Amino acid sequence: MNKMNKSAILVWIVLFGTIKVWAQQTWEWITPPQYKIIGNNGTTYSDEPDVQDGLVMAWLDEKQPGYIDIATGKWYKLPYIKNSTGYDNVGYGLFRVSMRREPKAAVPKNGLIDRNGKWILQPGYPRVQVLNADLLNFPAIRLTNKAGEIITNEIHTVGPFSEGLAAAYKSGASSIIGFIDETGKWAIDPMFEKELLPKKSYGANFIDYEHFVFSEGLCPLKQNGKYGFIDKSGEFIIEPLFEDVAPLNSIIHLEAKHPFKGHFSEGLATVKMNGIWGFIDKTGKWVIEPQYTVATPFIDGVAMVCRDKLWMYINKSNEVLFHLTSPITLEKHKPVLYSFLGGIGMAVVPVAEDVNHSSKTYGTALYTTICINQKGETVIPINSPFDKVGSFTGNVIMLQDGVAKAYKNGKWGLIKFKLQNE
């Protein structure tokens, strides 16, 4: 493993009107930058997070797919399949392979291979979900076990399992959802309003699964246009009074997909009322009254919030721990601030104009990622060793707690964050 890299000292956070100097932190390479792509790059509507079972997809080049075992940093080769367009790590030792779209076909066909590159399911389906170790779902077609035995034809789309349940809706009854258990049977009958993701190029709507995940025994659901929280019996424990709810991966969801982690975190949920956000407990009582234009759930006792265009981190007593101010501001571009994942917060900052780069999405700016811990101390400074990129997803993208992919010398590698006092 490469030698540890110490971060530089940087002044970025203003703490109650005083200047707070960055403390030195360390990080190290898990695997050096040598990959063209790290992460899933198959079906554009993939729900799966990039990291599953401690593995993440990594391509050496366009025809050298494989995966990295994050614990060891070792790369394992997968066979390149002719006419494939991308692979997704879907968990349980399986990888979904997207095949090139056939002429006049509406969507590409998908199949499944195992870690040895053996076909478990030949390509032939517009979408296949691996729900658990024994359940496969073919939306609008059927739900089967791995042996191919049909469990039901009535379930259309299924979300990720959380605390043993997954949101689903029946074919022909797409306006309401219920929950199935890990055998594919209905645990909570369909009766709730669903939230739709915007239509995409393939012309279909899918459930906004971020809103239908159990955490700490509760799940937010809509009734008469408002959100409340049900328990696993399907009963509303917190009455539907709220305009919106914020999942734990709400602001930290970047280019990389993260596991859905629900809404209640450390006993509190982030909810919206009258256009502003606050925090409630499991009885529905306000712990922090609505007052923020942006608010993320609490992680390790800290939440990121915004009020009057001022970004700050607060504790559960609503006390400001520190404010965030942008170290670099370009007239045409603004920083993008993200909440914590695994104790690391990020700000993707525009640092220069790039006359050789322009896109409708990102404009002409070059960006770099600054990382902080929950004490407001730097982990990766603005003058980091990583290449600047023309994307506000940044040059350091968190994949799981304490692990990120980082871009250097035109390639991606994996880094691990480590505090000096660990």
C-alpha cells in the first residue's frame, strides 16, 4: 500500500466569527489510480449502489472489466463480452451485463454473470433486478427464484429491501404500492400513494424508492398528498402532515450511487412543512422547528443545514458547530456542498475556468473536492494532489463509509480516509 499522504493546512471554515485552521489528517491509497472507470456503468436506470458485498466495478480500459475487493485492494478480471455496453455490480456475487441495443429495440437487453464470468441468466430482458440471494424480478413480467420458478406474475416493480421489506406495486395498479417480504409475498397490501421519478429516455416511470425505505422501524408514505410514517404493520404511527421527507443519502448522492439508508437517523427524521425543513422524533413531535431551506439527516450527531443562504453544521440541540464559507468563488460557478458519509463531508469547488472544456451541464469550470471531518478539520484540502475535473461531481467521490474513488493522472483509484489519532 502506498505511503500515507498528509494534507496541507487550509483555512476554510469560520467558527463563530473566528478563523479555524485545518488540522492535519491522513489518507492512503487502497489501490492506485489505474482505472478508466470505477463504479457501475451499465443500465442507466440502475437502482443499485456501486459497492455491493465489499466489491466495486473497475475497468482498466474499454475492454477490460473487473472488480475491486475494497478490503484488499485486489482487482479481479471479468470477461469482456462482445457487444456489451456496461456492467453493474448487483450484489450476491452477480453482475448485470447490458448488451448493445438491437435495431428498433426500445431498450437494451440484460443478463447476469457470476464472478467467474459464467452466464447465470442469458441476455434477453429489458430489466432484471436481483432482490436478494434467491429472488429475481423482471418488471412487468414476473418475480422468480434463482431456479427460474415463478413466484408471481402480478408484481411490476420492486424497490430495495430494507429491514426485511421492499416497496412494490402490482401490474395494472401502478398508483398504489405495498411491501413484500423476502419470499416475495405481500407483507403490507398495496394501499399507499407512490412517488414517481421523472420519465427518462426509455419512456417509463419508476417508484422513487428513496421515499419508500424502512429505517429504525418506520417508513414514510403518502396519503392525500402528504407524508407520514408507517410501522411494519402498515399503520400510520406519525400522521401524514408533511410536504416532503429527506432520506439519509439525500445530499450526499453524487455520481456514485449509495445504499438507500432510509429517513430516521439517530432517532430523528428530516421533514418539510410550509416550504421549510425541521426535525421530528418518532412520536412526530418537533425537536427542531422548521426553519431551514435545506437540511440533511443527522449522522454522528451532526446535520448540515442552510438558512438565509448560509450553510452550517448543527447538533441535535440546534446549536451551530461551524459555518461553511466558500474558499474560491468564480462569478459564473458556485460550490456544491454535500453532507457527511462515514464522517466525511465534501464541497466540490470551482477553482478555474477551462477554455478547452465546455458542456451544457457543467459549463466551463474546473472543479476540485475539499473534504472535512465533523470537527471542521480538513481531510483533503483545496490544493490536493488530485486532478481537477470538468464536473461538479468532483475528483473525490464517496462510495461507502470512509472509502472514495479519486482521480489522478487521468485515472481513478480508491482511497481510504484515516485520522491521525486512529
